[in-house]
Amino acid sequence: MKTFKIVIYLFSIFAITSCTKVIELKLGNNTGELVIEGNVTNATGPQIIKLSTNVPFSNTNTYPPVTGASVSVSDQNGNTYPFTEGPSGTYSNSQLTGSSGNKYTMTVTSGGKTYTATSVMPAVVNLDSLSSMNDVIQTSDNKKVVTVYYQDPADVTNQYRFVLYVNSVQVDDIYAYNDQFNNGRYVGIDLRENTGGSSVDKGIFSGDTVTVEMQCIDQPIYTYWETLMQEQANGPGGSVTPSNPPTNISPVTLGYFSAHTTQSKTIMVK
Amino acid sequence: MTRLLFTFFLIGISFSAFAQKKYTISGTIKDSATGETLIGATVRIKEMPSNGTATNSYGFYSLTAPAGNYTLLFSYVGYQTIEKPVSLHADQTIAMALNSSGSLTEVVISANRPNNDQITSPQMGVEKLNMTQVNQVPVVLGEKDILKTITLMPGVKSAGEGNTGFYVRGGAADQNLILLDEATVYNASHLFGFFSTFNSDAIKDVSIYKGGMPAEYGGRLSSVLDVKMLDGNDKDFTVQGGLGLISSRIKVEGPIEKDKGSFMISARRTYIDVFLKASKDSTIKGSSLYFYDINAKANYHFDDNNAIYLSGYFGKDVIGLKNTFGTNWGNATGTIRYNHIFNSKLFSNTSLIFSNYNYVIQSFLSDNNFKATSKINDINLKEDLQYSLSSKHTLKFGVNVLHHTIAPGDITSNSSSSFNDITVQQRYGFETAAYVSDDWKASDKLTVLYGLRLSGFFLFGPGSFNTYDAAGNVLSTSTYGSGQVAKSYLNLEPRLSSSYQLNDVSSIKLSYNRNTQNIHLLTNSTTSSPTDLYVMSSNNIKPEIADQVSTGWFRNFDDNIFEFSAEIYYKWLQNQIDYRDGAQLLVNEDVESQLVYGSGRAYGVELFLKKKYGRFNGWIGYTLSRTEDKFAAINDGNYFPATQDRTHDLSVVGIYQLTKRWSLSSTFIYQTGNAVTYPTGKYEVGGLTTFSYSERNGYREPSNNRLDIGATLEGKQHKKYHSSWTFGIYNVYGHRDPYSITFQNSKTVPNTTEALETSIFATPIPSVTWNFKF
């Protein structure tokens, strides 16, 4: 229920004399941990599982690939799909196309340890349409919001993740929702790019091309993204104590394995 | 422990059986000018210095002594002591009116004799706020505030800049019992915590108990903040008020019938939203942002032995963005009290108390139209009795029954909205308690205040109640009808506080108390928010339990002008509550599935040096402490510093009467930064740079320090009216205290990350307020 957060966030607009500055902090150095990012989708084409490690906070955002791992995905019918290693820690398989209702198990062996995770691909909920309008918060910036519409099915619990691209660049925000408040409704969800305070060049403006990817995800993966989304929502409304989101990989390591459906639509913002 | 207390009780009572013929003096002590009853004023027999008592919450005292001729001393801080000879050969009533010597235009306060109550009283871990001092302590934006002043006491810590939440001896913010004329105040803050709900114009007395809580208080683990409103002037009509930069206030009081009854109404409203009108942004221009509150009280004394008091509070915060979102929240409380004096030894008070807290959030957008509401309703019936058994024993006993109704969440929407109508089941519970305590003067040197509180909690249907396993999955569901008990808990809470007087100027004290708590605040945000949610103990949530021991050394210097104390405490906490990662708390039927349970411990040393008298007064408080939590799922099950853990906490307050008309004040604070969780690395998932964390609260925010100054200029004394100016500068040297630190992709250097610190009030903030009275 992002709306609650927006209401609380309003106070920052009125904030009396708040100011920000970049500071130097001495942070720990707990790095070199394995990061597994496994995705199986219902789209044809190679399915990709990416292995990397984490780096110190002060490094640049480049993440060392993990090579030489053994990676495979199997389904509940006993079919096993081996993934072959490609460049920069990506492992892929072109035969596998995920289907809704199937349960997939990922197996990764790296550094002498074997990691497994399972995920069930939910049924597809159709991404109906996109629209754009003026943002009602901070109208003076002339920013826009993009609204995504879909009909939520009433008979099951659904979880969604949206990925927003503005002029082909993915925005830094996470959008994860479930149907707790709108089961069975025709739903319109406003996606706005969080500008993180003062930066005015970020955001959606008239003339931008915006693409929205809609993923139908299972419950554990929703909790994963929802946790990351809550940790992003800083500001005067307060923030939650951050932690590594609960992963479905066992033994515990960074990352996730998600079997989800995917569909995209693009809109030219008026 | 319980048996030990009972033995104490028997020994104590049997001693008094051998006593000689004694008589009792009782009565009420008031302010001579306004007729306000004085709480905690002392009555002492000059010839028997150890025989003394203090007035209760209604200004009533009862003192027993052997037959004889004595001189009684009536005294109260800031008032002239009165000596009165009595010939005690029968029970008698003496009503006393004291003159305020601290009349604002007088500099010399010589008649005000310092006493050594701090040495002789068995109560420890208690701080009383003097309202005159509260009015002089400088605060942000000139809005004097008892909660902000309370956090300058040792052992009491502010939850952060611009936040009225406070932590007492390592307890969480919801472990404070905040009472306004006996009614629970659920959300003690306005505007996200920048102001407290207490309008200090309407307040008579503020006490905070950090340990050794008397048995008459219960229901929260860490502290009791007992706030009492003024009764109103029963001699003359007066109007007073103030015009400030962001708010104004007015108070009217006067007699209903002279010397028999009076009323008081006090109100204030902020007008920050006036500044919004100046905004170029059309949405902000049409927005609302304000709060108002009203305190009202009336009392009537039918005769010397019967009096009735009515008091109420109503406050509301409103924040709204034009045609888009709106939210409002507020407390309302009401108290009806009836005092009856059966005889010179037995005082009774019966209270019927109402308390309500609710919030509403509304969205007016067509796609996202909804209205979400949540509320708590309390009805509480209390009977408290005070029986002055003998010169050695004062008994207090009573019962109370408190009924809670909690409506956690309710969403309504129109047909074009994306939202469904959702109603989360209401919950009903009874908190019941019975207590007895004895203030026992065991000898000239030893005083023991001991008691026992039996608290019961009953969760009632109608409703269905899920039981969850450790992972948060539903194990079973039970359905109960109206009036059926779904779950109950009984707890025995022993309380003990004692003082051993080493000599005239020093004593050592020892206390133990057990407290339990059956109503719990769920918030996964670090600041106070209107959407804070309360839940009661249930089949999943066990009552929180705290055991605290403390000991202290109390020493007065320079003819009781300086008071010094050193207290050490250790606290064990059971059944503490935290949340799963990604917990969804709002409007969630299964909210209890989102909780995890653990334990905690807190310990520390508090040093306090206070000068209460003279042209220059003030205090220095220092706390060295540690507060840790332990949850199986967090930090590999090891202890980790709680959010409210502060190693060092120093406050210095000085008030100086410069001339007859000018007084100066200053406050300095230094605090260790909050325990926080910072990233120890970063990685990439979903195309985004994401941070990785290792231990919970393993880092410290930079320390806070701040200097505030204030000055008060009293206007020339006129017959008909009086006025004064209050000036203040908050954060004189513009120190940047971190409000929050966030981690994000750098805006300036591509492909890197940065730590961004947000501060509020990072520059000196001046304020000016004009006060008047006529």
C-alpha cells in the first residue's frame, strides 16, 4: 500500500529546514559472498542464471562474475535442463520455456557447495494498458506518472512486480504489489520514478518513452522484492531496519530464484 | 518475593498494634491565589522531623501523631513555608493555602526553605517536573513542551530530533504509560512527533517513574508519565495566551462558584499552513497542515468531603494535499472523578475514564479512491483508596477494569477504485487489576514502600483467532462468540522501593519491580507515525514482562540546595516483539503472523546533580547505559544493540535570573548516535545495485550534540494585565545532527554509490513568542 507511504512522505515537501549532504562512512568489508540471480520466464529464448559476488560499498558498481559453476533447472515432470556457461558469469539454456503452474528447481554447484531453490510459475494476468498523467505531488516539477492497468483474478492470490524503463534505461525503484487490497478488482497502479530528493532531471517527463514489464511472481519472491522495496522507502516517514531479504535459496546466500511470467507494454508520454 | 512482601506487611501491621493513643490531622493544601490544589506538598511536625507526609494527587493529606502540642510545617517547592501550631487532642481538619514565593517579579526566593525529601522518600527512579522550569527551558520553534523537557532527565532519552517519542531505561517508546488525568494517551505526538500533545498551559504536574513503580500503576513495562491538568482558578477569572511563530494558544479559567468550583479551558492551533499559501506549487498551495488541541476541566466541591472533577482532551492533526490525499488523526480523552473523604484517615477516588485514538487516511484519486480508518476505544473504571493506618503506615489499595476495543483497519472505496472494501475483525479485551501497597516507616532511618499488583488480561470474542507456527503459517483457527474468553493471562507484580537514611544528608535506596504489558504497538518505521497500530496479547502474543532492580545513593549538599543522586539499574525483558522481514502490518487480518518474539536486557548508571533554588538553578544529568535485544531469527540468535541503545547521554540545563525582568536559560545535550544497520557490501539483482548487510545494528550514527539558548523578558507589572516575551535560539552553533542516513547510487559520480545524510534543523532556528495574561 504505497499510498500510505506517499501520505507520510508529504511531510518532506513541507519539511522546515531539512538539508542533505554526502558523507564518508567507514563501512565493513563483508564481501566475496556468492550472489545467485536465477530467472525462468514464460518467454522463449534463453533462460539466464547469473552468478557474481558482492563487493565493498566504496567500489564501483561492477560485480565480479563467478565462473566454472555447474547450473541446472529441473521441473516437476523430471525434465532437467543443463545451463551452459557464457560470458561474465551468465549461464543459459535455450530449450527451456517456462509454463504457468510448473514447479522449477534450480541447482547451482559452485566453490564445492550446492545451492537449490524452487519456485512455482503463477498464471498469467494480462497487462491491459498503460496511461500517463500529471503527477499530483509536486506539480511544479511538471512530472508525470505512468499508470498500469490489469484485471486481478478474484479466485487466487496474485503477486506482481513491475519493472519501469524510461527511454530504455531501467529506473532504480522496485515496484512489488499483491492483491491484498484489490483482489478481483480492475486495478490501476501509479508508477512514479522516485527522484530521491533534489535531483530534478530524474523522473518521467512529457515526450519520454516508457516501457513497463509486468511479472506475475510467487509468494516468496514477492516477499523478497517487497522487503527490498520497503528498505528503499526512506525519508521522514521513517524507514525499516534493513536486512538481506529472505531468499528462497538454500543454503542461504544472496539472491533469489524466480519462475515468473513476463509481458511488456510501451507508451509515449504526452 | 511475594511471600517476603507479605511478611513485611504482617510485621508492619503488628508493630502498630502496640502504639499509644494517637490522633489524625487531615486536609487539603492549595495555592492561595488560584485555589489550585498542590500535589506533593509536604506536611511535617517540627518536633518530630521523621513524622511527615505529602499530599496526594488531589492535594489531600493525612498525618497521625501521638496527642500533644506541635508545630506543623507546610511546604512546597516555590512556595513560602508556613508554620502552624496545633494542639492535638482530637482528630482535626486543617485546610492550608500557601503563597507562591516564586512570583515572577521577585528575585530573592529566601522564604522558600529547601527540604531533604529526596533523602527521606523511599521512592526512587522518579523525576518531577517543575512547570516554571519547563516554561523556561528553550525548545525548538518556541513551543514549550513537557515531553522535550522530560528527555533532559537522566535515564530518559529522546527518540531523535523532532520526535517526541522517548525511551526510558532502555524501554521502547510503546512501553511508557502516558496518562493525562488518568486517561491513556496513545499517540503523544503532533505532526509526526515534532510537537507533543501536551499543551503546557493546561498542565499542573508532571511526574515520570523510571523504576520502583508504585503498585497503583500498571500496564506498561518501562515507565509511567503521569500528567495532571490544572483544575482552574476558583478565585478570579483570568485569560492568558501566547502568540508564536507557528502557533498560538489561549486559556480561560475562573470560578464556577467562588472557593467551591472552577473551570479551565485551554486551546492552541498551529498555522504552518499559512506559509503553504505562499508556495508557487498549486498543489502545496491548496494543502493543509495543522493541528489543534483543547484541554478542558471543571471541578465542584459539594462540601469538605465530596468533590467531582470532569476533564477532557481533544486533539487532531490534519494533513492534506489538494484533491489528492488527506489524513487526520487524534486522541480524545475524558475523565469523571469523584473524591470522597470518609474520615480523616480514609480517602477515596472513583474514576470513569474514556480514551479514544483514531486515524483516517483518504485518497480522492479516481483510480485509487479509498478511505482507511483505524481506532482504539477504552473505557476504564477505577477505584483507589488511601488509608492512613497510623503514623507508620499509609495503605493504598484499589481495583480497575479497563475495556479495550481495537478496530485495526477498515477500508471503504467507491466502484471506480482499485481497492476493495476490507474490514479487519475488531478485537475486545479486558485489562483488570487489583493492588495493595504500604508506605511503611519502619524506623527513623528505614522507609519501605512495598506492594503487590495482580493484573489479569482477557481477550474476548466475537471473532476467529488464528494460531501461527514459528514460520508464520496458520496452524489452527478457533472461533469464539460474544462474551467468550479466547485467551487469558494472570500476572502477579511485586513492587518494592526502600530508603535507608545514613544521616541528615544522605541515604541509600533499593527497588525491585515487575511490570507486565498486554497492549503492544506495532510499527516498522523508526519515527512516530499516525498509522501506528496497537494489538493486544493473544493466543500468539504473550504479555511482555520486565523485572527491574535498581539501587542508588542520594546525597544533598549545602543545606539541601544541591541534590545529587547516583542510580544503577538492571532490567530483564521477556516476550519482546519484532517483525519479519518485509512485514505488512497495515489492514492485515493476519498481522500476528508477521511477528517474532525474543528477549532483552538493559542496564546502566544515572548521575544527576540538581540545584533547585536560587537565582541560578538547573541540573546536569548523565547516563551510561546499554540496551540489547535477542531474537532467534536475527543476528544468529546473539544479543544485538537495540535501536534505543545509547552509550552516553548528557544534558545540562541552566536557568539564571539576571534581573527582575530578564531571565536567561540554556540547554546543552550530547548523545551517542543511534545503533543502526549499515551495508557491509553491495551486489546486483534485478538490474539494480542492492546492499548486503551482516549484523543488526552493528554501526553507530555520528553522535548528536546541540546548544539551545532562551531568554524571557517580563513586562512591567500592571494591575490589570501582565505580558512577557520569550526568545529562543535552537541549535545555536548550527550542528548537523543526522536525522537519517540513506545509501543510494551516486548522483554525481556515475557507477558508484554514496551515503546521504539528511538533517533537519541544521541551522540555528530563532523563535519569539509573546505571552499575555489578564
